[in-house]
Amino acid sequence: MCEAVSHKAPARYLRLVPAALSDILIEADRLLQPQRFRDYCPNGLQVPGASGVSRIATAVSAHAQSFELAVAEQAQMLIVHHGLFWGSGVEVVDEMLKRRLRILFDADISLAAYHLPLDAHPELGNNALLAKALGAEALEPFARHESETIGFLATLPDTGLASTELLKRVAEITQREPLLLPSGPPQVKRLAIVSGAGCDYIYEAGEAGADALLTGEPSERVTASARELGLHVILAGHHATETFGIKALGEHLAECFKLEHVFIDVPNPI
């Protein structure tokens, strides 16, 4: 068991004996506690592969391109934020799913996915890492989903940041130009953060006294809601706001088991 939580990039390790896939999954489950969440998808192992792992790959989403890049990286395990299976499960295996599974089967790569548990984690989660990168001084639980919260209400330093400066910093850390719906105060002191598709939490953000909501993708209705609630909405991309947690999880597991880790970046404008 690996108790330490680290999201610093590990050194390159040469492990003579591969780590057991089962041990890696036990550690990921211990850390993220997926059983706490009523999620839209199964968390944990989705497709079994090799029982031994020397190199872990991580990516935001499960699809043919990320699988092919994991094969090229000679990874034995791929961990993603958005897995292959959603809702009630697979009714039929169509040509797209057949191709995706064949890539994994032929290379004997295991696929694991962690969705809401990776948004919510207070140290390795998408939302906590976004807040930390923006220099937040304190975090409060935010964005309730069923019995758990998945986001954070961040307090920014001193008197906060000018909305233009906040937008600039978000662009720097996500490496893309966000869309700003400018309906809030000149200074942002309290920032609600929910990565991905978090626009519906705008009402909870207003009730919590947030000056702005940082999320990923837009919805049409959010523009009017932002105006009426009097807060900014920063839309920095579903994909771009969810690279943080999966990278950090991969780095933690690599450090824990003395493995190599590679993040597979498949750019996505959404």
C-alpha cells in the first residue's frame, strides 16, 4: 500500500519485475474511494489485460486514438477519466467498439477509468488542482452530486483577482483560450470550480456567494443565468479542465510502484 500522495513528475524507473495489475487497482481504489459515488459509469477496471505492469499510460478519454498511442508507448495499462462504458452498459458491440476493444485485446492492455472520484479528490482531483494552480488559499466542498460533492469553492488570495487577470491565468494553466461570460464583479474573490460539464452548478455557485464559476463546456442557457445571478462564467474546455487529475493519478501510481508513466495528450477543442 502506498500512503503518500504525490503529483510531481516521477523519475524514470527501471523495474525488473512488473507490478501486479491487481495491486495498482487496489491502490487507485484506496485513494479515490469510487464506492462513495453514484456515477454515470463504472469506475475501476473496464477491460482486463496483462497481469503485470511496467509502464502506465494515462489519457483523458478512452477511444481508438488514445489506445493506439498507448500501444506505441508500450504501456501495459491505460487509465482514463472518461471510460468506454456509460449508463446501463453495452447493448450491442458495434464496429466502433469492436475496433477499440480489438486494439486493447491485441496489445493485452488493461483499461481502467475513474470519473467523478477523480473530479472530487481533494489533492489529486481535477478541481483541487485547478484551484491550486490558480493560487487558491482555501477550498470548501462544492457541487453536490447525490451524497457527495465533486467540486470546490476556492478563495483567491488577498482581495482576489481582476476578472481579466483570472482569465489570463486560466488560459495559462489550461493551455487554451477560455470563453468568458462577463456578468460578475471586477474582482473575483470566491471562485466555484467544477471541471468538465459543470454549467448546471451555476445556481449553487450563486447561492454560495461565488463571484465566478470555472467549468469546461458551455450550455446555451448559462448566459442568461450568469447575467441574472451576477457572476462570471469561465468556460475553459471540458477536455482541458480534466487533464490535471488523470496526470496526477498516473504520477502517483508510478511513484508508488516505481513504474514509468506517460500522459497521452490527444487535443480536443471541446
